Amino acid sequence: MNDLQKFVSKTAAWCVYAFLFCVAVRLIILSVNIEQYPFKYLYQYQIDKIDKSSGIQTVFIGDSSLGNSISAEEFSRLSRTNSMNAALTGYYGFAGQYNLLKRIIKKNLQIKNVIVMNTLDMMGREISYQGYLYSIGDIQGLLELAPREKLSVIKALYTTRGDVIDDLLGLFKTRKDNERWKGDDYIKQQDKKQFLTQAKGIPVSSIEKDKTLFLKKIIILCKTHGINLLYLHGPLWDSKVHASSSYITQINGILKTTGITLIDHVFAVPNAELGDSADHITPPLKAEYTKKYYDLIRDHLIVPAPDNLEFSSY
């Protein structure tokens, strides 16, 4: 081996070592330093709820449109089933929702209903392998993936935001109180209210190929455990709903091909009922919208005969 070949070989080896070092640092940060990745506060909050839960019969998984619309306490009262709102943010996507649902089912084997609820443009976002990475429970969560999916998760691990030096410095930051963000079972809304005046429709061209990859895994998981599975659209500003009719028709068609039970109604929300986003209900109306969604799906729910008249929520 000549000098050039030795140089190339050593350079390649050091590149591999550097890559593995970056991966190791990211894994450490993801495991121990929530302050460096603030969106993990919500995920950890949901995990803590799951660990304390028992006897859950109806569980909601989804994004912030769910977190801001459904009161687990009110839904438990209306449906007479012990209910949990396990909403994450849209950043986690179907991938993070899938991982969270696995943990919920493992802790609550008697679940009868799973309701997936996301904002309309979820189908226009890329598959969130980052969301899968941030919510992975154990090594089995990686091993179960197809080779191409494993590579995508590894890539997400390497490209997580922030460089390695910032990550390392983040280990020495003082953690802040992770309760500071919590509202009614979800992230507290910002004080600034939305006052929208002009709506642009969600373009059909934004729909991502293979977006239902992890939704299909949710479907298989629920079939395996004999769980009734429903899909709901989150509420959205009425002007945007009306401007997105072609997009809605298209994604409904895609969702129906998965075999999931789709409740395709979209609650078009007037400006006065919006909170800090076009798909966030103002907090005082959370119970009211919970009732609207309950009325929408009540005939599709499996409601076991209660052992007593007390119902819990999470």
C-alpha cells in the first residue's frame, strides 16, 4: 500500500470515528438533557402520564390540534370510558404517535378505542424520522424497521439540530422547571391570539409520498390487539378549510385506502374561536369542542359496561 492509499484509508477511518462520536453524543443528549431539546418536555410529560395510568379504555394520539381541542376529563364523562389525551406536537408526526401508542397499549392492555387526530396539513409534511428517533423506547424500536427506514432514522440522528459542541455544552446547563409550559393537559397557549384575514388553501401538490407509512403501522398494531381505531381531522380556521377543498378530498381518498375508519368531517372554526394558531381552539372552548367531537364519533365507539360510576382521565 503506497502513501496515498494509506492517507486515504486513515482519513476514511477518522471520518467513520467522527461520525460515530457525533451519533454517540446525540444519543447521550437525547437521553439525559431535556433542556437542550425543549419539545421533549411534552413527550416526557406524556410518558409520565402513561407510567401512572391504569384502566385506560379510550386513548387519543395526534398533534397540537388534538391537544388544544380534547379534554380527557370531559370526554371521560361524556363517553363513560376512562380516557387519555396523549397528544404530541406535529413535529413527531405519525412516527412519534406510533411509538407512544406502543407504550400506552403495553401499560393498558384493555384499551378499546384509539383515536388518531391530526391537523389537515399533516399529510403535507415529510415523514418524521426525527419524531421516531425522539420517541423510540428501546432497541427493538429500531430493529423492527425495514433497512431503508433504519437508515432514515440514523440519518435523522446525525442531523438533529445543533452541533456537537453545543450539545456537549448543553449537558452543563441548569434545567428549568418543566412545568412552566403546561396548560390544560397540553402546552399552554401563547397570549397572542390569532386574527387572520386571508386564507390560502393547502395545495394538493404538498401531499408527501408514503406519508401513511407509520399510520399503517398504527393500524396493524391496533388490529393485532383487537382495538377499535378511528381517524379524525383536527379543527381548522373556516376560511382555510373552504380554500382547501381539493386537498381535503385528496387526503381523504388516501386515508381511506389504508383501511382505517375515517370520520371525514372537518370542524371549520370561526376566527373568534381560534387561539394562538389557525388549528388551535381558544382554551375556554375546549370542553365545548370535546362535546362536538364526542357527538361526531359516539356511534363509532366501543363502550364497555362500567364496573362502577367513577371514570378517570389522563
